[in-house]
Amino acid sequence: MSDSKDNQLEKYAEKVRRAKIVRKIVLISVAIIFFIFISALAFGYIYIKSALGPMDDESIEMVAVEIPIGSSSTQIGRILEDEGVIKNGLFFRYYVRYKNETGFQAGNYELSKAMTLDEIIDELKEGRMMQDADLVFTVPEGLWLVNVARIIAQNTDHEEETIIETLSDEEYLNKLIENYDVLTEDILTEGIRHPLEGYLFPARYDFLEEDVSIEVIIESMIERTDKVVTTYMGYYPDHPYSIHETLTLASIIEREAQKEEDRYKISGVLYNRLDRNMRLQVDPTVAYAIGEHLYMTSIAQTRVDSPYNTYMYAGIPIGPVANPGEASIKAAFEPEEIDYLYFYARYGGDVLYSKTYEEHNRIHQQYRHEWAEAAQSEESGEDE
């Protein structure tokens, strides 16, 4: 009886000892985690305070800084860092996005290393233009990347082939992926024809000098796409598709819709088909797969084996089939809630919607002659 009681006491003492050890370990772990957390907060605070503050608050030196026309916030940050007036160009980019700062002016500036980041931003928004833009060109919505490269070549001294090579250079692409949130590893997926297809924002571009590098032009375009896409991603954090997939849908919408209201309806049809695991079966993907703009898509063409061909493969294609503008990007994020599963774009821009294949087929048979006649007119040299 006495031995049993002693054993119980020993077991109880052992439990108490183990409990003390566990509590000690937990307390130490909590203390370490708390220390790391406080250290991280302190480091972050110190870093941000340092990045926002002047490079040298006692400096009286003025630094000449030139901001070219068409410079993105990334390029401006890089220039300011290279000139030694800010600590980190990447921090500048994210800070101006956080504060939603826009309206930076090209021109020549005299900046001091004693200026804070906010003071520099204010100065850049009151820019002094030294001259008109020497290089101006416009990229329309819905073009293929090769056509965008042709426009750049026609307006600069860069060869079209060299532009395409730069747009496909893997080392350069990886650098861009590091610098822009809109770009992900998806653009490097095997089978993609042009990695930056869909990411060259259609707009007017102005540059202070004629001999602008290919990289500056490309990054100006990506910067605009990045700003538009990340804005809508912020509005729709639970968006069901990745950035790459959404831009792919936007490119289809851009190629299919001519009127504003149709963008949202076509987007709704695409979402409805995806939700029902139906193939999208949209003609612009066939044209891109073939590499030829088509008036009409034949049955044989819909059987071309390509990851872009939505008649052959279900789901969203491997990548964008054009470069969409903001209206189509917005529509890809905001599909209209409709019951339609089919749409038919008539020659001239009108789009007709239907809920059943039978209804869609009747519409197709009724109006397909319009496209046939347009194709014949082009072949005979007449205006569309």
C-alpha cells in the first residue's frame, strides 16, 4: 500500500516536472517569436523612415535630373536612385502606388539630397517641360504583338526583328517579372508564342528623345498594363482567375466586341461557358493559332491543333491572343450576369446573343453571308 502511494507520488512529481519544462519551452518560444516580431516591426519602421527621409539632410548639393517623356514610375525611381537622390527605386514605385500619386511631369529638375521622398514627389508633379516630344506614336487596341513591334519599328530606328528578339529574350523577361506585379511565370509557359502578348498596353506614347531604347518603350507599355490590372485586382481580391488568365479573356473580348456594352455581355458568356466546362469556341483564338486574320473560320481551321485553339481545347487558352485596352480588361473582371451561352458578331459590329445552340445556329446561318461578302470584297480590292 505504501509502495503504491509512493509510486503515485513519483508519477505526480514527474508530471509536475514535465509540465514545468513544457511551460518553460512555451514561454521561451513565445518570447523568441515576440522578439522576432518586434525586431521585424522595428526594422521595417527604421527602413521605411530611412527610405522616406533625405539621403543627406545636411547636403547643399543640387543634382541635375532629367525625366524623359513617357517615363513610368519604375523608370523614374531607377533614375532617381541612379542619381543618388533616393535610396531605393523599387520602394519609390510601391510608395507612389500606395499613395496613388500620378501626374509626374517630364522635364529637367534640380533636386537636393536633403529633400525627403514626399518633397521630391511634389517637385516631380510640378515639372518644367524643356521641349515637345520628339517621338510620338499610338498603339491601337486589339493588335497582335508583331503588329505592335511593327508600329515601334516604323516610328523609331529599331529594326522589327530586333524588337521581337528583345520581347522574347528570356533573361530580360525574368528581369521584367521581378519588377512588375502584372508579369508572372505564366508568360514563360512552354507553347506560348510571344511571352508579352497581351501585356503591351494600347495607348499614345510620348518620348522626349527620338533614340529611345527598346527596353524603355517596352517598360512604358508594361507599366501601364501593370497599373490598370493591379487596380482591378485590388477591387476584386477574390477574382476566380489569375492575372494571365484574365488578360487572356480580355484579349478575346477585345477582338470580339466593338461596342462598349457588348464587352460585358461577351465576358458574361465566356464566364458562363467556363462555369459549365464548355469549350469557349471563339474565332479569334483560331486566327491566332493559325497566325492569320480571318473573316470567316472554316471547320478545317477549327481543327488546327494549338493550345490557343478554343475549339480544340477546353478552358482558357494558354495566353492572350491580342493586346487589350482598359475597357476590355475591366469587362474581364466584371462579366455581366446573363443567361446566354452563345453570341454571334455580325459584320459591322452588332452582336446577337442566344441561350441554345439551335438558336445560335439559326442566327449564324442567317448572317454568315455578311462575312463571306466582306471577304470577297477584300479579295477583289474593294473597301470593307
